[in-house]
Amino acid sequence: MNWLITGVGSGLGRALAKAALARGDAVAGTVRATGDLAVFEALAPGRARGFRLDLADEAAIAAVAREAQDALGGVDVLVNNAGYGLVGAIEEASPDEIRAQFEVNVFGPLALIRAVLPAMRARRAGHIVNVTSVSGVATWAGTGVYCASKFALEGAALTLADEVAEFGIKVTNVEPGGMRTDYSGRSLRQTARVIDDYASVAHAARRILADHAGHEPGDPARVAAAIMRVVDAENPPRQLLLGDDAILYATRHMARFQEEMGAWAALSLSTGFEEP
């Protein structure tokens, strides 16, 4: 099986690449830093092919996708894993910070999806896996722009699943909770603007992420193993929560939505035309 995985320099991307390589698969992996290329390729010379990629560069994405498919002889599984977090209240986020978040977390993955789909359609096979986070299902004050980017990718990918099912192509959104990766380190940015009024609620996210760094409940190796099982499944899920915290936050969100839907159902149903 041939994989194209973004963000293999560390964290979940590296764990997933190692799991795939360990069973004899071939992996084209993208990294941000040139120095990570040789380290990744040394994992399995000849089967690990590294590519430097900036997910904000759409032309580079198309080129890397072509090179990866040529190098491997086709891509069976695309894993959109790379991305970063942005912490700050919605009001604190600048237009440039918001656009940059969406370039990497939404537009980059969508560009990669569009780049691999023609060959997958031609083969009538393939699997697209998007690592979106439980933040693509349930929101958390102080991470609104990040949540918005993950919600956007969730929506696009769920729609994609309907569009490509007839071609034998599978789509899965993986929604992990907190993992013991570098997310709270180099993969996390904070808004430049800080408004004191948000100290009690929105700014709690900054403190919690800092306090939990290195103590997150999720094991990247086990998350990678779970993704491998999904890819090997005949009928994989379109959405997969991973971690007890992911289950907790998603359940709370859905319960609140259902409660409000029921409480306001009469008003919801009052808006239709009354036929004479």
C-alpha cells in the first residue's frame, strides 16, 4: 500500500508513517524543515520518500502530489495530518491570522485532495483520511478560529464522501482528543492581540494547553494504530472520535444541541407557509 502523509517530521504524522513502513508499505511524507527529510527517509531507505512542503503554497502542493504519485507508482491513501493551532478569542484574531490558519488547515488539505482524486477515480479505489480533531465537532472558547478551520474541513470531507463513494473511494475524518505531541509547542500559535476582558474564559485555553503540555491523554502510536485499522477496514467510518476526552466533548456538544433542538422545536416548525 502506498501512502502520502503530511507532517511526518514529528507527532502523529511520524507515528503513522513509522507504522505503515513497519509493515512494508511505502510512504511519501511531507515536512516543513529541510533537515527532517533525511531523518524521515532513513526510517526505510527506498520506501520512505520525503518532500518539503508549505501547505500555504498551492502550486507546491500540486507539484509534490505529482512527484509523490510518480515516486510511489500511485497513492492509495492520502492522510491530511499537518496543521497548527491558533489560540485567542475571535475578537483578538486578526484577518491575517485567520487567513493563515485556513490556508494551512483547510485550503492546503483540499488542494491535496483535488490533486490525488483524478488518479483515485481512474483506479476506482483510494482512501482519504483527514485528521481534523474533536475541535471539528465540539468548540472550545479561546480556540474559535482553529475550531472553525476544523469544522470547515469536516464539512467538506463529509460532502466529499458522498461525492466519491460511487468511485470506490473512501473518506474518513479522524477526530482525536489531546495527544502527547508537539501541538502545544511549535504547532501552536497565539494571537498577537490580547484583550484583558477575555481573561476569565477565552484565555483559559492558553493556560490549560500550557499546563497540559506533555501530559495529554492520547498516545500518538495508538492513534496511528487505530488509523491503520480504519484504512484496512472494508467499511470504514466517515467520522471516528479517538480518546476518552474526544468522546466526552463530542457527547456534551451533541447533548446540548439535541436539548435545544427539542426545546425550540415548536418555533422551528412554525416558519413554513400555511397552505390555504
